[in-house]
Amino acid sequence: MLSYEEPVIRPPAEAGSLILQATIGCSHNRCAFCVTYRQKQFRPRSREDLFAQIDWAGDHMPEVRRVFLGDGDPLVLSTDRLHEILDRLHDRLPQLRRVTAYASAQNFENKSVAELEGLAKAGLTQVYVGLESGCDEILERIDKGVTHEQMVELCEKPTAAGIKLSTMIILGLGGPRLSERHAVDSARLVDRIKPRFASTLTLMLPPGARSYREAFGDPQWRPLDSSEELTELRRFVSSVEGNGIIFRSNHVSNILALEGVFQKSKQRMLAEIDQAIGE
Ligand code: SF4
């Protein structure tokens, strides 16, 4: 029987995937806006427990083609452990075509491109990395643990290894004061990393937004209103210069669903944002 330690989250694109928790919680667990795993003590799931889950899926759901590994950053596991997991998945799920996972940029610090190439060959197809922002002031205030420059260096590795990279930016993180820098620096970060997929989410705070303001350390911070958020999104979209990046802004948190490919869909996406601002 599959078992989960709640809460369990996944990217929108993984709605049809079997979710397996390779780790519980997030090894960083300090980002000021994120309470998803706050109540969980980070730990790798035991080998026996995870393999029992994989074996159960193999016995009862052999048709599974897509697996998403949770929780927040299973790529923190050692390369050897990840190989064991990928091998077991492919042994027990013969139809498996795609294994994806959340990862943080820090997860790539201790993994060489050669190691990541090995994981790609073993079946790791895509990682989702929350960049959150390209603005160093915001990254420091939210306690992301990495700078813009470090994210560029670290996120180049999976791409060089042939693992698809999907990145997320969170609109509204810097409030009105840092909105312009957030949009422009985030577009620059995405351009430098050149992920296959880029998306924007909107900052969603649980009741008690004051605690984010306090953690952010700026008494002037406040959430963006709809018009400010759309303006930030517009600035981000208009600032991305790279070609071929598939862009999605279709998370449940977004006030405007947007999809396209940079640069060919840029003008159409900007027109859709302008229309939403007008309305
Ligand atoms: S790294 Fe991701 S999961 Fe972990 S605390 Fe930050 S936003 Fe949350």
C-alpha cells in the first residue's frame, strides 16, 4: 500500500505522475515564504520503506510511465542512493519513461557533471528548481542560501548532463519596492541558466503575512495588488531575451494563465498581459 507523510506537493505538470517520497521534508527548510515542510524534520526515507513502496507500485500499478520523487529536494541524496532508487524503479516498473524531482541549486554543489550524466543515463529525466528570484537582495532576505551567481554556476550542471531543467520564479516576493529589480534580475538569471522550462508562480502566504514581512526584514514590504503583479509579470516576460525557453504561468496561484515559447510567443504573451491589466 502506498503511504505518504503529508503535506505532499508536486508541480502542475506532474498531475499524472506516481508520487513517491524519496526524502521527507526539505534539507534547507529556511526560505522565509515557504511553510510547506516547516513541520517536517528532514530525513531521507529509509531504503527498506521506499523500496517497499516501489515494489508495491510494481505489483499493483505496472502501467506507471511517470514517477515524481518528493519531497522538497531528493537530489540531496548521494549519487549512489539515487542510482539504487532509479534502478529499482526501472526494474519494477517496466513502462517507466520519465522520473522527475524537485531539487535546490545547492543539491548540485557536491555532484559533478559526470555524476549527473550517470543519473540521466539511469533514467532521471527532469528536475524542478525553485530559483525564486534573480535579485540578490531578495535572495538574501528570504534566506535562499545561494546568490544569483551561485545559481548560474550550479544550475548549469544538470543541463550540461542532459537532465531537463524547469525553473520557477515567484512573483511578488520583493513587494513594490523591489518589484522592478526582481523582474529584471530574474529574467537575466533565467537567460543565463537557459532552462528548458521556466515558470512564474505567485507568492501565496498563509494567514499571518506579517511574519513574512518580519522574516523579509523590510517593514515597508506588502503584497502586490493584481495590477502590480501583472506589471511585474510583464516586466519579466519583456526582459527575457533567450530563445526556445518554454514558459508557463499556469499555477493555481497565478491570476493570469499564460503559456508560450520565448521569443516567438513574447509579443502575444505581452498583449495578453496588457489586456488583463486593462481589464
Ligand atoms: S528550498 Fe524549496 S522547499 Fe525548501 S524551504 Fe526553500 S522553497 Fe521551501
